[in-house]
Amino acid sequence: MIERHERTERHASASGLRAVILAGGKGTRLHPFTASFPKPLVPLGDVPIVEVLMRRLIRYGVTDITLSLGHLAELVQAYFAHRRQLTDLVALHYVIEDEPLGTAGSLALISGLDRTFLAMNGDLLTNLDLDALVRFHSEQDALLTVATHTRCVKIDLGVLEFDDRRQIRRYLEKPETQYHVSMGIYVYEPRVLEYITRGTYLDFPDLVLRLLEHGERVCAYPTDCIWLDIGRPDDYSRAQELFTQAADAF
């Protein structure tokens, strides 16, 4: 069953924040579909995933939105040029990478990020409570907060553990391991930008390691909300099912 999140103004922690949607990737995991079609416009039902994300941000009062684009950026811009019903609700901005800058590097291209802001990948479906995420970030006095989800990784093989004499000590049939994984949704303080050099490639994991090396406070926000990475074919298929069942939950 999909839970619907009811907001109240008293807890509207995300309202008024800026948001950056990172949508510059080539969508290689969905090739050949994305070879000539931008990943942000991959549809759920008849709605592009990036529009689903924007609608959710609007629901939380986040209406200053920047799309960070790269691959086939002109097609994304052309789509929104014809979606006035949506774009009239937001202040929509674009930054376009001349060359790939990684999942953190493009933030240095965006002007005016001078207070707490949200950033998220442009290829996910979620019903994450953004107010709760921002509230947690503030309470933790974090420089950066990463929303996390638990994923189970199963190996469909028998796994052997043996010693240096090749004597088997354990036999694990199709073991499963749980990991806390990044959802691709973040809350930033503007001071993080001091660690990003404009025009230099930087992926998000390297940014986190850089912050930790300098003793900065980086927090995880675990959640059991719905979260699917539609860049993965299996997740995309599941996302289609969920969105068909209850589009208004997202």
C-alpha cells in the first residue's frame, strides 16, 4: 500500500528552499532507448520523470528549481517551453554543462546558492518526506545530509569461504547482504561549494570524502519510503507499475 504524505504549514521545513535537479547524465543503463532521448524525459505513464520530481517539489513549496543539463539538453528545454501550465508555477532555470562535470561538479555553475538548498538526481521516483529530511538536516547541524535507503543485494550462487589450505569453512547458499545506499537526494549548506572548483569534474562520492577529510559534518537520513532508481531497468519497470497504481502519491 502506498502511503500519502499530508503536510501542515507548521512542519513545512522545505518550503521556500531552492532545488537543483541533476539531469545531465546520458542514461547509459537504459541504452539504446536513451541514445537519442534525454534521460530526464523518460516517461512514467505519459509524464516525464523530471516533471514528476518537479511536481513533488512544488507540493512542498519548493518553486525555485534549477535543472542541471548536459546530454540532449535542448530537448529538455524544448519540452518545458511547451509546458506553461507547469512552468508558470515555478521559477525554472537551466545550467548546461559544456562537458560532463560529475554528480557534484555542476553545482559550481549555479549562481545564488547562498542558503540551504536541495539537490537530487533526475532519474528517481520517491515519496520521500522532504520536510522531514530538511528538518533532520537542520537539527543535526549538518553541512550535508544524504537521504539513504536499505537495499538488499542477493547473490544467486553458492558462496564458499575457505582457508589458506583450501579447506572449506562455510558454505552460503544464495546469501543476501543489506546496504545503506544513497537515494540521490541531498540537503546542502552553501559552504559545501567551497570544496567544489568551478569547471572541474567532481563526483558526489569524492565530494563526501573530501568533506570528511576536512572534518566536516556529513549526515545520513535513513528512510523506508518508496524509492526507485529508474536508471536501472528493473526499478524502471517497478516504477511504471507504482505510478500507474497511484500517480498522486508521488
